[in-house]
Amino acid sequence: MQSSHSASAPGGAKLAAHFASLDVQKHAARLGMWLFLATEILLFAGLFACYAAYRFLFPEAWAASSRSLDLLMGSINTIVLITSSFTAAMAVHYAKEGKNKLVGHMFFLTLLMAGAFLVIKYFEYKHKFHIGTLPGRYYFYDGIQVPGAPMFFTVYFASTALHAFHVIIGMTVLAIIMVRAYRKGDFGPNNYTAVELGSMYWHLVDLVWIFLFPMLYLV
Amino acid sequence: MTPSSSIAAPGAAPGHEAHHDEHGDHPSYLVDGTTVKSWLLTVDHKRIGIMYMFWVLLFFLVGGIFALMIRLELLTPGPTIMDAMTYNRTFTLHGVVMIFLFMIPAIPAIFGNFMLPLMLGAKDVAFPRLNLLSLYVYLAGAGFALWGMLNGGLDTGWTFYTPYSAHTTTTVAPVLFGAFIIGFSSILTGMNFIVTAHTMRAPGITWFKMPLFVWALYATSCIQVLATPVIGLLLLLVSAENLFNLGMFDVARGGDPVLFQHLFWFYSHPAVYIMVLPAFGVMSEVVSTFSRKNIFGYRAVAYSSVGIAFVGFFAWGHHMFVSGQSTFDAGIFGALSMLVGVFTAIKVFNWVGTVYKGAVEFTTPFAYFCGFLFFTVFGGMTGIAVATVSLDVAWHDTYFVVAHFHFIMVGATIMAFLAALHYWFPKMFGKTYHEGWGLVSAALIILGFNATFIPQFLLGNAGMPRRYYEYPERFQALNVASTAGASLLAFGFVIIALYLTWALIYGKRVDNPWGSKGYEWLTASPPPTHNFVGPQPTYPEEPHFYVDPKKAEVSDAV
Ligand code: HEM
Ligand SMILES: [Cu+2]
């Protein structure tokens, strides 16, 4: 009695007993996801506020430190991430058509690119640890000695690390959906909410990077 | 599925008839599954509400014990029962426990969880499993915070101001991390409620037929969803600052502590409305029920909840009048803060308008309503006073501010919490308590409360700063009065705990003792597991649609 009963509807989607209809249930899931994305945006908004305040206080440090970042790696990462968003969107498209194998493939490609993003990010971080463009008191880079430069890297590491954490969460979610598409293959015209929500989350991860990239690399 | 269910029939009278015999196979949620597992893994919003109640009340007790320790310490001008460091920890833990573990989840997570689906004619909230998850996330966060408290505690005050919080040797990080986790629980609950209000309304319940408690929860949830992430981020940054010295808010490294204050109050000012809006919602229900009248100015009350939620996002600067804000900003923030008072006043006038020419039944919840009205008006007026920049320069960080926010938070929110507890006690447990004891303890609490905090206004006005464990001789008389009041208050709570526990076991079996026509009363008390038997009911009329023959001549009685 305690667990909610479920009934199977055509197309494999489960209707939980407390919803009036499958449409309502889908609407609810989507609305919930949008709200969640709103909280994510506000989470980063706090960091953006820090960024704005300190950029206003230390314009020279911001310009100099930004130039010390590896623009090539940053650009490659941006392209990689945007492409991965495209494959995630394609997965939704195929899920609607019930082409489960393609859904799996698309998410596999997305995951591959996400992994590439993290690897590139790792090399960027490694370089920074090497030359000493590090946050706060760990800063030891001789190349830029303007007040505020360590602060730039505090903001840099805080925001990129938080973003990378989101990439990892997103990868986990997409991996789960991918396995489901390959193993169960039950996505179809009436049952693609999971794919849709997963890819919405991935778009958010992408979107945040699209803000971070110009803010950090193109000052 | 029995379509003939009397509860589900449109416009049916509250189902207090013997439907238990009729639907013998639909036991109440309390007895449907009696194993420990059936409680711990339940997805029933009612059981989750009850479990929240257990924990939230426990933390209320913890916070209350800290409060009494503070008052005991302040009984004499010198050290009384503790040293300065212990005192700093005590008031910090009092604030953290009361705000993050008690006040924010109190009304939404207990009564919101329990009542929201009932009020919308839904079988559950939109995401039942997420709802259970929010409880465990809350407990995980509480666990972290408690662990930090037991292993050193922290002495920064509940506001965690940098740079001090980045440098103090007390255990800041676990408590902050705990608060961060609790934030997630709050976000989950908020999301769930918003989606529930959008998608789970029964046929016939349009937006403007939703009970006002639902409107209040909706506005609260919007704040929870939009403001909590910002403090979540901030708490992470300060923890990192404390552990690794990244320099984000460290002046020595070009950091700006005032930026911390901006981000902190961007959440924490709206958070005060997370605490008070549900209280307003409870009172809109209580005043209708016990005046036997639909609320006066329904739309005004509903919109003003949303208005408060909105304006509340643009008032945070009033906490920083003396933090180096420009005079211009201070003026703007002051004026915007006062707007909140306007919306609150709209509500107050409508509540009073509801009582006017109503058939008042002076029960315990109504007694709390009276206390609530007084404290909201008084506390709100002092809010306007402290939002006046020229005055607040003197009052800031004195006991005047402490009294202001306790009037609103304890005065308004605790009154509403107790009113809700008494009003919905029969709904939740199907039993009733002793009315006489209810009124006695309400009187004790309202009196004790005034005795505690009115002296604090005077102390603050005379210049006693907050957060010190010693004070000059001349402040002693008022401090003694305040401590005496706090004891009275505590005594009132003990009485409540006793008679409610007694009622839980031996209380008289009732269904709808108030004859309330709130939507949540249309089902049995306590409700069956899926809230009602049969298909989704339709609700053609408004909640609290009283057609009282005696009052038929009153034109606005309906
Ligand atoms: C009419 C509406 C209100 C106005 C205009 C108002 C204004 C203010 C102002 C200006 C302060 C800062 C005083 C200072 O630190 O110098 C303040 C502090 C505070 N208010 Fe209000 N307030 C209002 C309602 C509320 C409500 C409804 C609550 C809570 C339920 C609340 C809770 C607090 C708290 C907790 C503080 C102190 C925070 C701290 O420093 O620890 N206020 N209020
Ligand atoms: Cu405020």
C-alpha cells in the first residue's frame, strides 16, 4: 500500500498512480527539470557576481591573467562541448522515433567528448600547478605580479572546478540513460522523458561553459 | 475504485460520517503498514510530514536549550555559567539550529507536506520519492552540522561573516557544509511543491480556488528555489576559504568581505520570508475556519504572498547600512524594504476584515492567531523602523535588532506553527487535545514571549550590543526580566508537549472538530494512504465556503 502503484501505458512509459494522466506526468517532470536548471543557474550566478566585483576592482590583473590562459585549449574545449550538446540533442530526436540503438550511440559520443573536455582541462590545470598561477596564497607565478592576479585564479579555479563537477555529474546521468537505451531499449514516442531531461541537463552544463569561456579566456 | 465514495462527491459535506465501516479496506495512513521499514521507506507525503515533525521538533528542543543557556548567562552582568568562548558558540549554535534546522523546514516540510496534496485533491506530491529524499538529505546535513557542533562548535554567529569565519580556529567547515546540504533539501521540497501546485490540482481547483496556505507555500517555494543556491555556493566558498585559504573574501589578498555580505543577505533576507510566508498561509486558514467566513479579499491575500516573495529579493541591502554601502544605496534598500511592510499590511487588514462580523470561536488556534496578529504588526513596524537608515545606524547590532527579528520570527512564525499544530492535530492523528490546557499554554507563551523580547527592545535602544556575554550593571534589571520571560515561554512549551503527547495516546477520537470547510478536511481524519477513496474528487466551490444560516444576513459572509 505504501509504495505508489504503477500501471503500464502504451509505449512502455509508466504512469505513477498519483498523476491524472501520462501527459500531466511528463509535464511535471519537465517543469521540475526547468526549476532545477534555474537553481543551477543561480548557483553559478553567485560566482559570476564574485567575478564581476573583482574584475571591476582589478581590471589590469584580470586582463593580464586572462592572457596567460591557453586560448587554444579553451577554444578546443568550447567546440568539443558544443558538439557534445549537439549529439545529446540528436539522442532526444532518435528517442522520439524509438531508435534506441542510435540513442545509445549518440550518448556514447557525448560521453566521449565530455571525457575529452576533462582531459584537456586536466592538462590546463597541470600546467597551472606547474607555473604557479594558483588561487590565493598558493600563487607563485613571477610572470604576472599585479595585485589581484591570485584573485583571478581563485575565481578561475572555483568556477571551472564547479563546472567540471557538473560535467562529471552530467556524464553519470547520461551514462545511466545510455545503458538503459542499449540494454532495455524502451524509449519511444511515448517514453522519452528521461532522455529529454538528461540532455536538458547537458545543455545547461554546456551553457555555463559558454558563459565561462569568454569571461575567463577572452577578457 | 468506488465511484460512489461520499468524500469524492462534488460539494459533499465533510466526510465525518461512518465511512470507516464503509471503506474498511482503506486503513488510515497511520496504520497502513506498521513496520519500521514501512515508515522509513515510505513515499507517502503524510508519513514524510510526520517524520519531519519528529526531527524538526527535536531540533527545536536543541535550539531551545541553547536559548535558555544564553538567557541564563545574561542573568548577571559578569560571567554566570560559561566563559566568553562558550557563549559565542552557544549563540551561534542557537541561531544555526533554529534557522536552518527548525524555522526553514518547520511549516513547509511538516504541514506543507501533509496538507498540500490534501488541499489540492491530489493523491501525493508530484515527486514522492524526491520528497523522501529531501528528508534524508535534511538529516544528512543535520548530521554534519551536529558533528561539527559536538567537535568544537563554531563561534561566528549564524551569519558566518568573513573574514572572521575564514580564520577562526573553531570547526566552521562541517557546520557550513551541513547547512549547504540542508539547502538541497529545501530546494527539493520547493521544487516539488511548485510542480505539485502546477500539475496536481484536482478538477475544479483553479489557481484562484486554491487554499491560501497553498498560495503561501507556492510563494515560499519560489524563494527556496531561487535564493538557496546562492547561499549554497557561498557556504562552499567560505568552507574552502576556511580550509584552504583561497583568499576569496580575504582583504589581505584583495578579497572583499562586503561581497560576502551581499551574497549572504541575497539569500538570507529572502530566507526570512521562507520562514514567515508559510506562517501567513497558516493564519489565513485558521482565521477563516474560526471566524466561519471565507477570507476577506482572497486575491489580495494571494497576490501579496507573491508580492512579498518578489520584493523580498530586493531588500537585502538593509542588513548592510553600516557596512560601507553608499548613502544612495542605503536609501533605496530602505525604501524597498518598507514595501514588504505594505504587502504585509494588506494581509493584516484582510485578516482583520475576515474576523469582522464573523462568528468567532475562541479556540487555541484562534488564540495563537490573536498573538500572531499582535506580533506581526509590532514586529513589522519595528522592521520599518530599522529599515530607516538614520535610525538603524544607532540600532544596528544592538538588542533592538534581536528583538525585531524575534518578534517576527518567533512571534509570527512560532505562533503560526503552534496554531497549525493545534488546528491540524485532529487532521493528522484523528484525535483531539484538551482545549483548556491549550488556552492556558497559549496564554503563557504569548505573555512569556512579550516578557522576553519587549525588554530587549529597551535594552537595544539603551545601547546594549548583541553577542556579548557581559554587560554594564545598569542593564541588569531588563535582562532579568527577559530571562524570566524566557522561562515562562519554556514552561508553556513543556505544557504543550505534555498534553499533546497525552492526546496522541488517549485523545478523544474526532474527525473534523472545527467543522472546517478547508479542502483538506473533505477527506477522513486521519486520511487513508492515498488521501481519498475512489477517483479524483472535484471541488466546485471555494475553500472555506461557509453558508451559516445564522450569518446569512451578513453580506460578505461568503
Ligand atoms: C516589514 C518587514 C521587515 C522589514 C522592513 C525588516 C527590516 C529589517 C532590517 C532593516 C534589518 C537590519 C537591522 C540591522 O541589522 O541593523 C532586519 C534584520 C532582521 N530581520 Fe527584518 N524586516 C522585516 C521583516 C522581517 C521578517 C518577516 C523576518 C523573519 C521572519 C525578519 C527577520 C530578520 C532577521 C533574522 C534580522 C537580523 C539578521 C541578523 O543580523 O542576524 N524581518 N530587518
Ligand atoms: Cu532582511
